[in-house]
Amino acid sequence: MPSLGNARLRAARIAAGYPSQQALADALGVGVRQVRRWESDTPPWPQGDMQQALTRALGQDLTALGFSPAGPSVNRPTVSPLSAPVAAQVPTQSARGVQPASVAADFTATTRAHRRLYWSVAPSTLHPAVIAHAGLGHALLIETAGQTRALVASALAETHLLAGRIEFFDLQEPDRASATWLRALQAAGEADDALLGAAVLAHTAFVPGWAGDRATAAERMTAARTYARRGAAPEEVLAWLDAVEAECETRCGNTRTALHLIGHGEDLLARGTGGDLPEWFDWFSAVRLAAFKGNTQLKAGHLPQARETLLAALDALPVAEEKQSAVLLGDLAAVEAAAGRPEEACAFAARALDQLARTWYAVGMDRVREVRRALAPHQHEPCVRALDDRLYDWSTTVSALAR
């Protein structure tokens, strides 16, 4: 019977995502002949830095990889899980196994499905599933190594990013979102994915930005742009960073700066090709940038321009983007309220409520409530009373309190 050689090392190599001896050799910076010797019947004990490099790449100590020390015992470093504040969120295992390379694709497939479900599934329903999936990801990090571990870490970062988006935009829990996005950043670091790190950091800027803390928001945007530069971000991602910073500036009352940023973002989008965009970058487009612009024009008091921008964005918005539709309708209602046209404002607000009844979005409901406050001088008019009946009917009131 032919010899199987060092089957343990070969199995660990494949499980860690290195399908060939050459792939592992490239990862370690050695010649392929060295890997062949390690996978032979009589593998030599790795020397010097190769001991630590092998255990880090493959997630097991040297004896588990089929090596037998010829001399005194040596240090056998192991792969640590994600940093302590995050790893503590999930149980650790006393006996660490090694998962096959296929777990990365399987885990990523569920991450991808959750990302698509976000646009239609109620946040209170989706959020527990996303959090449970993140727990699985932390467990898998302990049981994977090499390229497989990097892929799991990347998908885990996306999962935490999505969970934080639900917590911030849908559940309105900014403190919880901040903690979740920190975990996302740590996982992106484990994957060494600078572009994903930029996306996470930009999301963290929303928290101080919406609270009016311009200095902290600006600092986080500087960090996000640094990571984006490190990750060779496409123009579309850079345009989104402009949009995020513009929203933070608008929330802090600096609409002139915000409009300048949006103009720069429009220029970037015009140059963008749409190629090489990461799959997770599904929350931004030219229409979304127009929505940012219309809201900023509204806050700046440029009502005719805001009306024109928002109507064009609403007309161009894909049918599937129901959450954004509620936001646009709410902003259009606010434009009409500011222009002293209560009937038109109530009509747009009622359409927003129709949309929210189909797909709940806390940000959209906030827009409607802001409109209602702006309509206080007209509160005795029939159209405003009819809006109140819609805004405070049984189903809307219960949904708002429950979510």
C-alpha cells in the first residue's frame, strides 16, 4: 500500500484554505519543496520562525500537524481567537477542533442571505437571527486557520456591521450599535480587510454625528478615509463617505459644508465605473446620494431645490427600496410643511405611513413625526386631523411602541 505521507499536515492545510502545497508555500514564504518535505513520510521538525508560522497558518500545534520533535520540547504557540472583549461574547471550547475549508463558504452564504433580508424583513424579527449568526462566527474563528479563518472573519465583520445597522437605524439603540460596530471593526482587522474597516468606521460616525458631536464624528470620518485609502476604495465608496460626512454635518447645522461634500460625492459617482465594488456595499447609489442632498437642501431652507431633488429621487428609486421611499416621502412632506402648504404636506406624510405599514423603518417614522410637529400651527385643519388619525391609529401606535 502506498504511503499517505504526513496526512495530518495535508488535512490541516486543506482545512485552512490552502488547496495546494504551493499555496501554503507562498503563504509562508518558503519553497514548495519545503512543504513537500513536511508532508512526506518522515517530515523534518520545522526550524526557527517556521514553527510559529506553521501553527499560526494552520491553527494547530506542531505535534498535531504530524511532526515529532527530535530534541527537547519546544514552544507550541496556538492561534488566539478574536480579541478578548469580543471572544468573551461567545462560549470558548476546551478542545479545539479544526473545521474544513468549506465552512467559510457556508458561513458567508448565510451572511449574504441576512444582508438581502434586511430590506424586507421586520428588524425585530431579523435582528435575533443576525446576532445568533455572529455567535456562530466567533465559535468558528476558534476552529479555523489561515485563509479559511480570514474568510470567516470577513463574513463575521459583515454580520456585525448589519446587526449594528439594525440597532442604529431600525431599533434606535445607538449605544448598542456602537458596541456592535466595535466588534465588526475587530473582525475586519482579523480579516485584514481595510475597505470593510472603512465602512465600519464611517458607520460609527453616525452615532456622534446624529447627537450633534461634530468633532468626534469628524475624527471617525478621518479614520474611515484613512482605511479607505489603504484599501484602494473605488470612487463609489469614496462618494458614500462624502454622503455620510455630509449627513453628520447637516445634523450639526453645517449645511454649507454638507452641500460641498455632496457636490464632491456627485463628481466621484460620475467618474465611477461600478466595477470592483464589494458585495456588501448595497446601501448606496446615485439615488441615495440625491436623497441625502434633498434632505440637506431642506435643512438649509432651499425649499424649491429640495422639492425638485427629492421628487426626482423618488421617481428614480427602485421599487424594492421601500425603506428609502418612506424617508423620501417624509422629507417631501417636510418641504411642503415648511412652505406653508399643510394639505400637500399631509398627503406626502400619509403616503409615507402607507409605506411604513408595509415595511417598517424607524428613520422614516421619525421623518413623519417631525412633519407633524412642524404642522402644529395648522393642527385644527381637517387634513392635519386626518393625519393624526393615521399617525395614532391602533396598528401604527402599537407598531411604534413595539419596535
